[in-house]
Amino acid sequence: MSETPDTPPQGASLHGPLARLLRPLVRLLVARGVTFPTIADLLRELYVNVAEYDFALPGKEQTDSRVSLLTGIHRKEVRRLRGSGAPVSTVPASVSRTSRIIARWLADPAFTGPDKTPLPLPRSAEGGAPSFEALVATVTRDLRPRAVLDEWLDRGLAFIDSEGRIVLAETAYVPRADGNAEAQAYYFGRNLHDHIAAATANVMADKPRFLERAAHYDGLSPELAARLEARARELAMEALQQANREAHAACQTDSGGPCRWNFGVYVYTEQSGSAQPSEAEGGKP
């Protein structure tokens, strides 16, 4: 990535990491037909928006000249773009509803077994016994449980077993590529945003605030890489389910407020061009 004469050293040091970070995103954009001029326009708007609101001086009005100085964008363009607001990803209603129902099914003791896994649920039950209808009713009464079930069966989020009970499918934990495109796009933006936001906060702060770590090994055989990926999936799901159970229990007595919390994990494996092993956290034996 080329450097401009006015780029400070600390900015120039980010060129390499940014190229690596952006490459998979550019691959997605090209694959989905999003052209460079479109992204350039979006970046220009984001630069102005961030400079206008995140870098305003306390007690002073942010001016076009200062935003132009911070961003390198001409004042005429700054004046046109200021106040337009950056695109914000709102939570689709179907995503919010589905995620809340699944989270409760995974965490609420009324709908989980002794091993803390989600129980297979009958469609309905009497006397307050656990059922799919009761589960949906704990989250929303605006939709009929049958409508929710039909949607989930169609998307592969649940299936019906030989006893006629509704079973939560493992694929429900993550939106599939052939499932709800709206949900997949939403979580793509949300999860990447939070990961990058945590890493950015750590780089900009004197002392890292957020936990953002990875165990990584290079120079592995395809067989070992596949085995480690499978084991990492198991560990990740255990951690996510435990975090969800504890958060659900804590929310029952929380007074509520303006904050949000996200606990995420990722696992990635690829065949790289280099076969030279590098040290990871803990080192490669």
C-alpha cells in the first residue's frame, strides 16, 4: 500500500495490517458486485462523520476546515456531507425475535435439561409444562408460535423428531449462507464491528481494555488443522453456551440501562503459502 507524504509514522505503520484486514472484505465486495466507486463514496461519508462527531474538541464547534484537515477531504465535500449521518445497521425484527427465543431456549432452566442442553419441546402442553408455545410466549405475544415454527422449519433452525417434538438444530447458532440473508448480513456487520472496535480501542489506549487474543499455529498438516478446527468449535460452543446461561440469569435481576455486551469467538483455518512455523501464544512445541 502506498504512503502519502503527509502520513505520520504511526499511520504508515498501519498500512500493512490494513491491507491484510481489508483483503477478505474486498474479496466479498467484488464477489457481490460492490464496485470501488461505491465504497469510495461510503468511506468519504464515514470519514466526515467520524471526524465530525468523534474528534470534536470539547466546548468548541466543529468546523468544516478542521474536518477537512483531519480527513484530507476538500472543504466543499465536507460541507456537503456533514450532518448526513453514517449508515447504521438496525436490528431486523425477525433477527431480534429469533435470537431472543433461541437464547432463552439455550439458557432458561425451564427449557433445558440436566446437562444444560435445550430440551426437545412438544408444540403445546398443559399445566405450565415446557412447550414450544410457552417458549415463544416468554419472548413475544405478537406472533403465533405456529408461524414461528413454520419459519424455523423452513430455515433449518429446528426440526421435528420421531415423537413429534420440536428440536433446536445446531445450525441455529449461526445464520447459514442458504438461510435468512438479512440475518446473515446483520451478524456479519455486528460481529466484525465489535471485534474491530475492541481491537481498535486496545491499539488506541495506553492499556488494553478488552480481551482480544488468539492461539495460532502455522506449518500444520491439513489433517491436524482439521482436527484442531473441530476441537476449537467444541470449545467455542461450550464457552458461548455458558456465557449465554450466565448472562440470561443475571438479566433477570438487572434494572436495565443503555449498555450492551457481546461475547464472541471465531475459528479460522486456511492453507497458506508458507510452511514455516511461527510462535503462538504458548509457542509451538
